Amino acid sequence: MASLALFGRQPLLVAYIVLGAVIGPYGLGWVSDVELIGQIGSVGIIFLLFLLGLDMQPQVLWRVLREVTHVTLISSSLFALVGFAVGNLFGYSMIENIIIGVAMMFSSTIIGIKLLPTTALHHKHSGELMVGMLLMQDFLAIFVLLLLISGDITSGNLLPLGKSLIALPALVGGSFLAVKVVLQPLFSRFDRIGEYVFLLALGWCLGIAELAEYSGLSREIGAFIAGISIATSPISQYIALNLKPLRDFFLILFFFSLGSGFNLSLIPNIAIAACVLAALMLVIKPLIYHWLLKNQSETESLAWDIGFRLGQNSEFSLMIAYLAFNTGLIGSHSSHLIQATAILTFLVSSYIVVLNFPSPIAISDKLRRD
């Protein structure tokens, strides 16, 4: 399935989702214990957020975020309003409309970075802008995940959220202190023993994740904090490089479990809404990004380039649908609507970028850039 996806110039996560839908309980039924796969796959989200934190160098991050904060906040708000309006149009409940709107706010970090040439990613202004916007969206997504996990927003009981907001700075402060007092000396003393560095990083990630869960936050939030706390360490990039294969393996299982939980019999009920919502996102996202970046004095070509590269929904949309459904905030129909919309935008946006902009997997030799 992955081979077919690559021949079709598609991101691999689409292959994992499709495979899950085909051989899962709602498809051929070859895999029945989807819950177990989902639990294993959730480790992939923990590693994803840990590595995301590892990549956030405070100095560079601060400079880029100042440039893109207003662009990201305005665009995300507009996308959320469109998602809310479409959900309302098709008769979903208020809380479901809010979740649908929130899920439309983000663009895919995986697709955006994978289809961006490495030279642009590391050496050009367009790469800096894209990474900054994606990181700002990641911050917003982290906050949304915190709300979904910690606050019972349906009943108005925000006491758990209040406890989490108190626990959050305590965990952040404690983590940075522990890194300075314990982890940094250990890394400095044994940095030549790669296996030990790998084990210590793994233990730090999972340990802070469990501590966050115990504190009323979530394992995902804890992993993100664990990553940020050692991002300034000289050994952070070595850790990131060694953990990526582990992260990718568990993410395969996560996206497979998402596809396995996709009830194919619901497609007739959500097909029209998903197509309408996906079409709106594919049209509106490039236009809004282009307009905002032009107003920021960026060039016409750069504004269109970034607009189309960020013209899809995010893997965070899938996580939001997954968590919101598991916590009982939304029903099966709205969860499947968010997932179907994301998958459609992944497919169409990938083709738009591959056929029209420089990318490592471009069909045209003229557009292919490593």
C-alpha cells in the first residue's frame, strides 16, 4: 500500500489510513482488535510531540514566531469559522460544530515539510516562514488537546482544566530544573555511549509523559514538555535523529488504527458534507494565506507558494477527532466527517503541490528538488 501511495505521489500516512479501513473490522475484517493497535499507536503521538518539542530552539523560534503570529492567528480563526458554519449547515450540534471548526484550523506539518525541498527548508525565507507558521499552529493544537483532555466543556465543569493549568507551569519548571541538575550532567558524562543516550532520552520522554498523566494533564502534553526542556542541549539533534524511526513505527500503527475505526457504512451519510468542507478548505486556505502574506509585504510568488503548500488539513485534525470522540464530546458522524475531510485535503493538496511547485517527489524533472 505504501508503494502504491508513493507511485501516486501521496503521503504515506494516507496509505496507513486506507489500509486500516480496508482490512479493519468495517472492511474485510482481517484485523479485529483495533483497540489494542490504537493503544500501541498512541505511543507514536507521544514520540511525535516529544520530537516536536526537541526541534523548538528558543532563539530561532522566537524570531520566526514574531513574524508569523498574526498571520497564523487570523487565518486559523477564519478557517475555524468556515468549519463551524459548514457543520451548522449540515445540522450538527453546537459542541460538534465547535470541534469541527477547531479541526479546520491547522495545516499538515508532515505534508508541508515532506513536500518542501531541503534547500528551501534550511536556507530560504519561505522555509523559515512555513516552519514558523506550522510551529505556531502546533502551539494552538497543543492547547486544544489540553482543553479536550483536561476540561469537561460540555457540562461547564472547568475545574479539571483549572487544575491542569496549575499543574502545567509546575511540570514545566520542574522539568527544566531536572534537566539542568540531573540530565545535562549525565549527557555530558556519557555522551559517547549512544545506547545510554537513547535509553535516557526514552526514559525522560515516557517518564514525564506519565507524570503529566498523573498530574491531570496528558501523556502527550508531558512528552511535549519533555522535548522542549532538552531542546537547548547540544545532544538534542542526536536524540531526535535516533528516535525518529521509533516514532514513525508507532505512528504507522496510530494512523492504521484511525483507518480501522473508520466505519465505511457511514460514508453515504457524510459524503456531501465532507466534499463541501474539503473543497472549501482547499480553496480558502491558499487564498487567505496569500492575502495575509501579501499584506505582510511578501512577494506574490512566495505568498502563493506557501498558501498552496499549507492548503490542507492537519494530522492534528485526526488527533482532535480521535480524542474528542473518545472523550464523548462528538458523535461518530462528526468524527468521521473530520477524518474524511482531512484525508480528501491530503490527497488533493499533495497533487496540487507535486504538479505545480518544486518538491522532492515532483513528476516533472523541472520541478524536482531534493
